[in-house]
Amino acid sequence: MSLEHGSAGAPVRLGVLGCAEIAWRRVLPAVEVTPSVELAAVASRDPAKARAFAERFGGEAVTGYDALLARDDLDAVYVPLPVGLRPTWVARALEAGLHVLSEKPLTIGHDTSAALVAEAERRGLTLLENFAFRHHGQHHEARRLLGAGVIGSPRALMCEFGVPEREPGDIRYDPALGGGALLDVGVYPLGLAQFMLGSDLRLRGAVLEYCARTGVDVRGGALLSGPDGTTVHVGFGFGLQYRNTYTVWGDGGTLSLDRAFTPPETLSPTLELRRGAEEERVSLAAEHQFGNVLSAFADGVRGRRAVDTAPILEMADLVDRFRRSAEGRAPA
């Protein structure tokens, strides 16, 4: 017996609002292998882009974002538009009664994010940021090991995410679209610190380096501390040797992980533990973190499991505090 769309067991019918690189490289390939989600349509302001996506991944090509939101065959939309455009189109999707999976961060600041979260809650709709790393088991296992005391009491966490220079004209260099390293890569180490240590982080100091030509921030770093005094050092930026890694330093050892934010689905991650002269490598199963996000989103849409929106607001608040600290306008 077939299931009607909208029932708890039916795949979530997904529309894609924008033909971004991450949709092509990461999310839509994950849709293909995630049974709880099916691609219904892809929209772009450029008809040729929409056709290219539809030919590669299926679904119907749609010209214009409003045309996609007007369809009656969707349950949800994925919004990979630049962060500067997300508030408008996430709001319109919610107004259309559609659940939303948004690229991260949801918006450029706390107030706009809080308004969207409140609107989704008012309408009984699922709203989830596509922070894929939160859905990969390697970080959950690292957090479990820390809680079990394998390196004693954690005293410091160091996390970095840097990428090579982007091509000229890349949207990440456009201030009107919310460009800049903080919102593109900086939110990852900040989010990892919140994931490992909790949201009650005090920002002790932050710095942002700006590009004189584009006006956007291209590199940055910060010192934070947790409620128990654990220190957090984060670094991020464009125009750097590729790196995404973290180390937790305890009074009895260290725990380290490489490829922290971008593990391919074929990679079996390895946690490295060092305790005195002893070294141990903990091998974990490969996982498809983007498939995991889509499954969690579908569970929220179908009412199988609630999606927690608190991390959206916690990240938005920390980003706002980071900017104020870096620009010296107010104490953290």
C-alpha cells in the first residue's frame, strides 16, 4: 500500500531555493541517497542553472524563487542562498507554510534569527541550520570520551578552520550578501566550542582582519572561556593553508581530530589520544554527515523527533558578541 505525501512515512518533498555550490557538491548528492527526502524542484533566477541542477539531480527546473514557493507539491525547502539573502527567503518560505532547512548561519545576527525562529514556532514548522558537523558521530564520540575523563579534566580547546583564497568575485567577498570569513568559516570553530563545552561561553577578546579592497573580514581569531575556566582558542580565515582540526588539552592528556568539519562520507575518522607516553588511535565508522542532517530534518518535518532551535540563537548571539568585541564597540 502506498503512502500519501504528508504522512509520517512518506519522503519529504523538497524544493531547493538557489543553485549554490554547496547544494551541488554536498547536499543534493546526499538527497539522492537519503530515503526520507526526495527532490521535487530546483529554482534559480537563471533558467540555465536550474535546468543543469534538474538534469543532474532530478526534479523540475523552476525559474524564480517566488515560483518555487507557490508550488503545491512541496513540504519543505532547502535555502543555500547567501546569508545576506536568507532572512527574506526563509521568511517567505515560512509564510508559504513550508518547513525550512537553511544554510548556516541562518542570518547575519541574533535579532533576525530570533524573529525567524519565533515565526517557525508560531506556525508549527521545522527550521534547521545545515551545520552538518553537529550530526557526525565523530564529535559525539569525542564529547563522550571527554565526559568519561579519558584525558582528565579539559583545560583548553584549540580549533581552526582555514581555506585557500577564493576566486575574485566570489560571493564571500561581497558585503551586501553577508560575505566574510566569520560567517563562512568562523562559525565552525565557534560552534564546535559550543558543542563541546556548552553555550555558556564568555568571549574574552576577538580580532578580525579586513580586506581593504572588498571591505569584508578575511581572517580572525578569539579567546573564550567556559564556566569552569576552560579556555578556548579559535582561528579561521580565507587565504590560508587548508586546515580544519581541533585539540582538547586536559590535565591528563589530549584528544585531537583532523578533517573535523569536512570528512567525506567514505572517510573512517580517527580520534587521536595522547596520555603521557601512551598514544591511542580510535577508529570510527564512516558517516554521511549531510545525509544525517537531511534525516534529522525529515524527522522534524514528519513529527518523529523535535528539532532544537536553541543552537541557532546561541550561535547568533556569539557571532554578535564576536563582532562587538573585534570592533571595540562594547565589552563582551
